[in-house]
Amino acid sequence: KNMNVAIVGATGAVGVEILSCLETRNFPLASLKLLASKRSAGKQVAFRGQTLTVEELTPESFAGVDLALFSAGGDISRQFAPIAAAAGCVVVDNSSAFRQDPDVPLVVPEINPEAAFDHPRNIIANPNCTTIITLMALYPLHLQFGLKTVIASSYQAVSGSGQQGIAELEGQVRAIVDGHPVESKVYPKQIAFNLIPQIDNFADNGYTKEELKMLNEGRKIMSLPELNVTCTCVRVPVYRSHSISVVAQFYKPVDLELARKAFDGKPGIALMDDPATRTWPTPLDSTNGDTCYVGRMRRDLAVDNALNLWVVGDQVRKGAALNAVQIAELLASR
Ligand code: A2P
Ligand code: 11C
């Protein structure tokens, strides 16, 4: 059925991409409301040949709205998602605020679509971007061999920090090339021509919260409570698309040909893997696209029953906006 939809954080990096996904995928809309902070109220945005005006988010914003796609950060979600839900609106929330709530499903449509329909709090959580992209590659292999342990390092683009992350990288590159002093506001150190081995805050065990999302969200999405995950998340001076280097250990013996075939016909994920022709995916290959790519797949030499692989995906798209819109499409289909 056609739905009355609101985007909360419509002017942000993810919000703009949600708008684009709704447009290009021909989402069945009855109406669309764009919500952001007071700063953006009155801003005009083109959509399907019409002009929409951004409105300030208030507790009254959700009257008559069936579905709200939230992407304005955890604080806004914590404050406004329950208000929207109480108004009878189903929330698809991009923040980490509700992901571990047992009454909030955490959904990747290619993996656990049925979970989207069991949402007692009227809130559905969209997983962390690095987790979504990694699982897009690991889930087909899990179905084949049974996933036991994941050892990963991520290479995460600055757009994961929103528009301000993009602006900081661009500003620093310009400053350095022009010989001006570098200013860091978003990141604790210079990101241009550098790497930062901390994403999100530290937990007590020395891991960052971003790293623990891969563990906790991976277990919940794939219903694998025993899954072992260890991860180091690194910010890299790339505008867009996250990359993940993964060693995945399985219960069953792995076979490389079977592993390659595991991706045949699977939506949203494709092999880009041919050493003979130097074929492997880079962040630029997935940027602005819907598909995640796997390359460099090989039997791991150090870990038993394991595959070593390289995954890339557009984290603004499949890692956030597209996944949220796919969840919305599931809801609209019933
Ligand atoms: P605004 O553009 O008006 O600041 P990003 O992740 O790219 O930084 O974007 C964050 C999004 O969240 C933007 O759309 C931003 O709107 C929105 N946002 C930030 N603070 C608020 C707020 N207090 N109320 C509503 N929306 C907000
Ligand atoms: C980043 N992955 O690249 C983060 C942004 O839990 O969804 C999104 C954080 C999250 O900084």
C-alpha cells in the first residue's frame, strides 16, 4: 500500500541518500515529509519533479505518518523514536540506540527479512554499516560452511561521520596542498594522508564501540549467539565506501570453488575476484552503487577451516540508506 513517510535527518549524508533511494526505487509513497533541525527548516529539495520543503522536527511531526526513517544520530532517535512510535508510526532507526533491545528487530533484508514484521515497540533497527557490509559477504558462506569465528580489520570512509567528516577531509587536503596549517575538529588527529585506529568511543575492554557492534549485531542478525568476533576499526582518508579485511573460520571444511559458488544469484553481493587479471574491488568500485563486492578470497594459511577475503560496500547506501529503504519496502509489501 502507498505509505505516508517521514525522513528524520533528511539533510544529512544518509538522509539525502534515503531520498535518492526512495526516488530511484519507486517506493510506494502517499506523502513524504522531510524533517531536520531548525537550521534547515524552509530549505527546498527536489523530489520526483516536485519541490519539498524541509520542516523542523518537533514532537507533533508524526501525526498521520505511517513510517519514519530516522538518521539524525542516537540522541535524536532516543528522544523522538518513542514519540513517533506512540503516534502509531513504525520507525526504521539508523542509530545504535535500540539495536540491542530484545524487542527491537535488527534487520538486513537479505539475511533475516522475517524479523522486520515482529516489532512490538514499533521500532526496527538498521544495523551498523560495517556490520551490514561484512555480513553481506559472510552470510552466503555461513549457509554453506557454518560460521564460527570472524577476525576483521575495517577501513572506514569519512562519510561514516556524516557531512562534517567529508568536509574535514576535503578541508585538510586543500590546506596541506596549499601549505596552510591543518585544523582537526571531527577527528582527534589529522585524517588527510593519515589513518585513525579509533572509531566511536572506547569500552572498558579496550575495544571501541564500533568494533563491538560487529560482534553483538552479527550475533543478533544471523541468530548465532555463539559467534566469535574480533575486530579493529580504522578511519581512512576515503570519501565513501567501507572496506573490510576478514578471516572467517567455519565449522565445516572449506572448499574454495564451493565458496565462490555461494555468491551465485545472491542479491546485493557479487564476486570481483580474479588474481590473474588483478581484479579486486576498491572503495571507488562500490561507491554510489547498491552492490557489495568480495575479492581476494583464498584459503587462510594460518587458521584452520578458514577463508581470507576482502569486502567493500557503499556504507551510505547499503550500509545505511538502502538497507533502511529495503526494510521499508518489506513493510510496504504487506
Ligand atoms: P541539519 O542539517 O538541519 O543540521 P549528518 O549525519 O550528515 O551530520 O546529518 C545529521 C542530520 O541530522 C541532518 O539532517 C541534521 O539536520 C539532523 N539533525 C541534527 N540535529 C538535529 C536536531 N536537533 N533536530 C532535528 N534534526 C537534527
Ligand atoms: C562510521 N560506522 O563509519 C560509523 C557510522 O553505529 O551505525 C555509523 C555508526 C553506527 O563512523
